Amino acid sequence: MAYYRSVGTIPPKRHTQFRRQDGELYYEELVGEEGFSSDSSLLYHRGVPSAIAAAEPWEPGDPSLTPNAPLLPRHLRLHDLFDDASARAADVVTGRRPVLGNADVRISYAVAGAPSPLYRNAIGDECVFVEDGSGVVETVFGALAFRAGDYVLIPRATTHRWVPSAGTTVRAYAIEACGGSGGHIAPPKRYLSRYGQLLEHAPYCERDLHGPSVPLLREGTDVELLVKHRGPAGATGTRYVLPTHPFDVVGWDGCLYPYTFNVADFEPITGRVHQPPPVHQVFEGSGFVICNFVPRKVDYHPLSIPVPYYHSNVDSDEVMFYVAGDYEARKGTGIGPGSVSLHPGGHAHGPQPGAMEGSIGLERFDELAVMVDTFAPLQLGEGARASDDGVYYRSWSR
């Protein structure tokens, strides 16, 4: 069976009467994927989950994308996008600056010290990698503590808010599924049994996934909620006022819920010769995959060359977000923590000059990076246009 959880108080039988101490019924809500044909959870609310007191249009940020033309590999310096003063006042939701995107996935970056508003992404799942910082993501399912190195997986249409720890700043690299044929992000199918259990050859297991453990109950009236949803010209938004607080769930159970997974719990797959990127895969979505490169023992054949061989991206664009360590294949380019490299389909790329010879004899790589490969071309968002170093494409021609 899929990874089932039960939190709080629920009735013994689904879709049956479940009453409060005063005799009033709780309101049952089914949250499910693919209509009624895939994973779901049942939530029990004290108030009516559909109630709206007021609504008005809301624009969820700059949606503009610019083609990568001329076709070039690019180095984006994301740490240059925020100064300390603006970061302290920003939040992880409305403070995101769009970096790259296409019809399947959007990548953005935020540096934030303030709590976010209540938010619901009704377009697709979100996978947010926490580069630095700590705090709590409050959700309708309960609270999730997060720390540096966590992936925070938030299913589509989950009401939530980001609350950084007091006095801290959170650096967040957000990967959002855009709908497409599903808009969901999950472990790769090859890691799963036919019933959804993570298999023995998977680089992580259910013990590494941390979901909510107790209900998160809040009181309030006239509560503001921002919702990003589909519109006639793409993503748009609505600002709702709710008559009661949406965090009113006394219990839930099922197989669909937010969770965290820390990159330190990923067990790297290594070999005698260089292993291809799919061994580093951690999640997949419709039209894209997510991989991570972690500190690991490297190739141990006596004649091995530990850095990657040159490869042409025939079917995909490759995006690498460099988090920590010393990335051997990119030495001499200026790439470091906070950098993103974009290697577009149609461009053969690989190690920088001298990196192949320099890696011979190494037994371990001390690096941490998050990679997104897309199967449709990526375009440049406002954050990419503002942080492109403009010279990376020359780095192989020295």
C-alpha cells in the first residue's frame, strides 16, 4: 500500500457521521489527486472548508519569461538577487523571484525573514529546497519543522504558510509543477513497488520522510488567503477573505500530505566508473526530474576519471543549483554556493578544461547540488535576467 498516515481524531469508518462534543457534525473534506482515482486524504474540519466571505484578484508575481536566445549556457548568481534589508522584510511566498520556467515547471528563489501569508498553490505541487535557515511550515494537515538541507514537499492546493525561526533568514529554492498532465511531484516510479512502497534499491526510504504528527488548530475570523490558480492566460491569483481560520482540522488520514526529506538522508549510488545522472534522482514530475549530488565516494576503477564525461543534452535542459562544497567539474568558472548553471538542450557540456586530469586519483567529492532536468526548453525569468554573469559560455574556450 502507499505510505499511509493518520493524525488526530478520526471516525472508525469513512464518510460516516463524526460529531463534536456539542453534537454538531465535523465537515469531511476529501483532498485527492486525479479526480477520485489516485492518492488522497480525508480531513475533518470544525468549519465549512468551502466558506468565502470576500474575494478580489491578486497577481502572484512577474510571470514573464524570455527565450534563451541566442542559445547559451548560463551562470546565474542567485545570492546577488537580495540584500540583507530586503530579505528581512520578505517572505518565502510573495518574495520569490522567478528564475527559469516552461509549461511544466517553474523555478524561483527567495531569501526571507518574515512569515508568509496563508497561501495555496492550486496549479501544482511544490518542492522547496531549503538552502539555509530553519522554521516551521504551518499547513492544514499540521506543522512541519524544516532546516537547512530539507526538501519540503507541498501537495497541490494545500493551504500553508512559512514561518522562519526568530532572527533567522531562510534561503529557499522553489521548484513548482505547473499542472501539465498532473502537476505532481513524487519519488521516481522505478523506486516504488506496484503498491507504492519504496524498494530496497531506492536511495531513501519511508523512515526518511517526515510528515505532520499532530493537528494544528487555529482560531480567527476574516482570515486572508492567497491562491495561485489557472487563468485564461496562465497563472493568476485570487485574494480570499475566509470567515474562519482554515487550520481547523481535528484529524485526517490517507496517503496525500506534505512532508520533508533532508538531503543528508539520501544514500548515494556509486560505482567503479562514472555513474550517469539518473542514479542521483530524488523526485520526478510531469516533464522534469529532480536530482541531488551529495558528498560521496567516487569511481574506484584504477583508470577511472571521476568527473563527468562530455555529454550533449539531446532531450533536456539541465539546471544545477550549487549549495555547498567544491564542485570539481566547474572549477575556474566562478561557480560556487548560490550559483545556478543552465546547460540547454543542443549544447554539449562537461567538465571545464583541466578538470578531467585534475580529478584523477580523487576518492571522494565534497559537493552538494540540486539538479532539475526538463524535457522542454527553459526560458529565463526576471531573476535569471538580473543575475546572469554574461561570460560563463566562454569558460570552455580558454
